[in-house]
Amino acid sequence: MSQSNTTELVRMWISGWVASRGAADPVERPWGWTIDVGSPTGEVGRHVLPEPTEAEVRKLAEATTAPTTWLKLFAEDDTVRPWLGPQWRLDRPGFLMTAPLTTEQPLGQPGLPAGYTLTTWARGGVLRALVRSEDGHLAARGQAGLAGAVAVPDQIVTAPDHRRRGLGSVVMRALQAGAYEAGARTGVLVGTAAGQSLYTALGWTTHAPMASLVLEAATPEQNWVD
């Protein structure tokens, strides 16, 4: 895939991701985008580079001082890791993926298993899907940010006790159908390696890898003098 196409897909992903997370509008930079996040779970902001170069990444890293700032670099982990010092922790890799949104379900995909209920709703430009077990516990959930013709599935999670029952597929199909009804025609996401196989089975195509690195807080220097 060409770099220009990757950049456009990343732009689409960002448009729905900020809606899903309630983040600030992305600020365009010569190398990509900066997004203020302010998440209570520990992300102050992120810099997104669809076509990272060593010079740009090193310069950006040197200018970044706020812990829990993330770099999202659309390149292989092994390529970008040598560009950054040990204060930048490499997180699990991601994969930029897309799918056309339709009303049709992929062939061979199971429906909601017996004993589970599915609830979907939309508010503030975000679709949500919740699967509960028979005793009312959370079994799986996910959401999707809507940005016009683009939908970005996000935070797809299955509880450990309810895995391998097709619930992740149920959530994704519900989000895809809801997004289509809302007017979206293209889905874009960044999935983990674990999610990549699920999304591929649902008709998603992988376009590019994404390396994630976070600036960790400096640890106090140890005093070796008594």
C-alpha cells in the first residue's frame, strides 16, 4: 500500500478514534497529528506519524517531556525501537485494518450463544454494544466512534471467563451493522495481534503495522552515599 493511502487511512482512523474516546480535535503537524487525550487511565496525549522517519521521531521525542505521552508510529517495532531511548517503553504492536460496512454478515459466523443477551445503543456519536451473561455479568463489550462515512471500532473486550464463544464476533457485527445504519460505509481500526485474526475472519484487511511507545515517568535517582 502506498504511503499516501496509509496516511489517508490513518486520518480516517483518527477521526473516529477521537469521537470514541472523547479526545480533543487532532492538530495537524508536518509529520502527522497531535491529539490531547487527558485520559484518567494514563494517557495525556499522543503523536501520530503515518510515515515516520528517524529524524522526525528523534526530534519529536527530544521535545516531549510529559510522561504518558504516546507515539503511534506506522512502522514495524524493530524499525523504530532503535530510534528512541530506554525512557520510551515499547507496547504491544498494532495493525491498521479496514473493511467495507454492509448489512450482510460474514458466512459461517455464529449468532449470539444461548444464555447471553446483547444490548446496543448510540449517544454522542459513539455506538456501544454490551453482551451480558445469564447472571447479568459483563461478558463482552465494544464501541465505535462515528465520523461521517467512517466508523472506528474501539475497545473490543471479552471477559476471560467468556472467551472462545464467539462473543467478540457478536460485538463486532453489532457495531458494524449499527454503523452502517448510521450512514458509515467504511470501517477503520487498529487492532492488536490477538484481535487481528478475529477481524480478518470478519472480512477486515490489514494495511500497515503500528508501533506504540509511551514516555514513562523518570524514576528518582538512587543515593549511593550514606
